[in-house]
Amino acid sequence: MSRYALLLEYDGSEFNGWQRQSGGPTIQASVEKALRTFTRQKHLQVTGSGRTDAGVHARGQVAHFECETLPDDAFQRLVKALNGLLPPTVAVRATAQVQENFHARYDARLRRYHYYVSTEPLALERNRRLVIYPPPDFERMNRACALLIGNQHFGAFCRTRSATVNRICSIRRAQWEPEAHSGCWRFVVEADRFLHGMVRALVGTLLEIGRGKRSVQDMKRILATQDRRESGVAAPAYGLVLEHVTYDTPIFGGDN
Amino acid sequence: MSRYALLLEYDGSEFNGWQRQSGGPTIQASVEKALRTFTRQKHLQVTGSGRTDAGVHARGQVAHFECETLPDDAFQRLVKALNGLLPPTVAVRATAQVQENFHARYDARLRRYHYYVSTEPLALERNRRLVIYPPPDFERMNRACALLIGNQHFGAFCRTRSATVNRICSIRRAQWEPEAHSGCWRFVVEADRFLHGMVRALVGTLLEIGRGKRSVQDMKRILATQDRRESGVAAPAYGLVLEHVTYDTPIFGGDN
């Protein structure tokens, strides 16, 4: 047996999220199906670095699977073969053989998400970017972002029905950045872990601050309540992309 | 009567090109329909800076129309009202009142197109970027690009059935540039004017040079023939975006 890792990109809009389940297609099930076809190993399972919700996209999801060791030539063909078997909404960008004890979820040190918005009307990226008009005060939002940094209880930004007990996360980076195209901005957030619905709840709350509906200092108060009812309405899933997962040792060469 | 200009973004994949015609929906017809509804002026017509082909996108198309002068409040509402009336595949990004003799096509000084490619598998931008694998030699392609600069006859890159008589264009800039995401590149080309199918024929030919099927110097020979049969297969429309049109005086404020 050997263990392998995959670097995955996907358009979440046509899936019921990452995790295998009975209701509708999932990314995990699509990847498992392609791998089982290619390897002819029926019980192969795929573990992702985290479960992206329905509608959430990824450019840098990492997953691992274990199977009978692939001959060199089969491993060389893996990327191309999987992309031929997968729907066009899922792409394998790279593969790597990893150590037997590598775990895509437990070994992940840092996850980076981007949330994409535009303050101007859109046609080309209409399914990938939230239009917010009139423009919010990004400088004000960034002052609220500064309050998110560090090791804190993020219960106020965790979906109420989540079974996750530990709600402490360490946010290393949180900021709104302008992009090259006029009116385009993205929220960049990096943490050791994220709770269910956390980034979308953070974005929704920050937008309320940026529109003057809440004060910057309100962010401090919301965090202290540890109560989801105190934070803002979740921003829609289609603006959110899992961009990168960092491990102690780069897995795919380059900066991945 | 007054004359107004529009800055338009559109997803060309669901249209039969810019120009109004009988076969299928066009961008020009959609914009005219929305404007006629908003202004209640039945014979209003829209003139674009150029006719993008079926499947080609735009982020910076400029168009003008003439109509009975809009009251100030109607003009203020124009962007929002048109975006409410247009399909989600077309967006008005800005409007401006222009001089009575302004002409979106004749007054355009420079047009900039981008052609987007990726040397790695894609899922998120699969309808907006051509996947080219294995990666071509971009440095070699850029040496061929240098031969395109200047005032030349581009008959070898003009669709055979085109009725355009003057086939001299002045290319000011032509180069392949890497983008922020791994494997993503774009071809940037600026000229005073472009012939029918010209950018797609240029990209197709450059890719053949980048793959070693043709020499860099072959570009010189092809140009000299003025014969479309000598250049390469046109690259698909979905990678091409009209990014910007420049006029002597900026129309919409900012850099537009």
C-alpha cells in the first residue's frame, strides 16, 4: 500500500459540498469514483483537508488516499487520467506520493480562503463574485479585521448546528485587498482551522460594518458573546474560494 | 437630442456576437432593447467600438447612442435601470454624456484584447481560458510577437470572407505575460484596429510557434503572404476578451 496526495480545483456551484452524502453530487464522491475507475481498487477513499460547503469553490484543496502501490507509469499518467474521468467542474492540478502517515486534514497547518466582491456591475464573473453596491468603507472593514487576529473563540461565527466542540481558531491574517480590475476586492483570511460557515459569517459581518450598520468595535463585542445570533447574515457561498492549504513540508513542489 | 456613451462588460458565450442580426441573440440587440424600454424611445440604436465575434467576451466595450435628452434624474438612474433590464450576461459598468459628434467606433484610437490560457488543468475558469498542455515556449512566442509590432498588412490574419478592404493595422504592443496563478498566462495585444478573427488567428499561429511546429521567423513570411491559408488555426473564441478601448479624451473618468 502507498499513500498519495492530490491538489484539487473545483467549481462548487454544481455540487452539494465536498463531503460524500446521499443528497446530490459531491466533490469527494466524484474524485473517489474517478480514482476507483483508474486504479480498479473498489474500496479506495479520499480524505480532504477540510469540508467546503455547498457552493464553495477551491483552487487549492488538498486530499489524500491510500491504495495498492501504483506502478511508475500509472503514477505518471495519474493527473491526465483523472482529468479525463472527472467532470469538467473538478480538476486535478497535481499529484504526489506522500509518507504513509501523511494526513491531508490533521497535518494541515494553515488554510487560506479568499472571498471575492465587486463594487461595480459584473457580467463575466457574476457566478464567482458578490456585487456590493454602494461600495462599503474598506478601510473601516480593515480596522475590524485587525480585531480578528490571534487565538480566539469564534463561536459567534460558527453555524449553530455544527457538532464541532473546539471553537478556538488562530487567525494569522485577515484583510480586504483591492485587485487589478476596477471595483474588484477580495477578503483574504488565513487560519490554522475554520469552523462551519465561519468565513461567510465573517464576511457578512464585516460588510455590515463597512456599510455603517455596525461599529468597528462591535466586532469585539460579537466575539465575546460566542453566540452566532450576534454576528451578521452569512455572505453567499459563490464568492468563496479555498485557495491554499499549507503543510510543514511542501507536497507538490513549488509553493504548494 | 443628446448623445451618451456606455461602458459594457459581457459574457459572449451565450450570444451570437455583438452585431444585431436575425440568427440568435446579440449583445447589441439586448442593449438596444433595454435602452428602448427605459427611455421609451422606439428607434434608438446603439453603435459599438467594434463587433466582437460570437463567443468573444468584453470587459471594456464602449458604445454610444443618441436619444431625446434624458432628465438629470433619469440619467442618474441609467446604470442601475439598465442592469435591471439586461440579462445577467451583460452589465453596464458606467455611462457618460458625450459630445454630439462622438463616435464609439470612428473615434477609438486603441483597442486592447487579452487572450487567456493555462498550462495546467482548470475547473473554475474552464469557460474563459484555453488549456494548453504541454506548456509552449513563451519566450519563443514573444520573439515572434516582436515581429508583429508596427504598421503592417495583416491579411494573413483576416477571415477570408471579411469584406474589410483596408487590411493595414498598427500593432503597438503584443506579448505573452504570466499571471499571478500558477500556469496562467495571457496574450496582450493593442492596435489601432483589428480585422475579423485577427486576434484568434494570431494566437493560434503563435501557439504553433511555441510548440515548435513553426519557426519564429515564419511569422515574417506569413505576414508577407497576406494569405489567411498561411497562418495557423484560429484559437477558440472563449479565451478572448476585449479589455479596453482608448479615446483621445477619457470618457468615463478614471483610466477609461
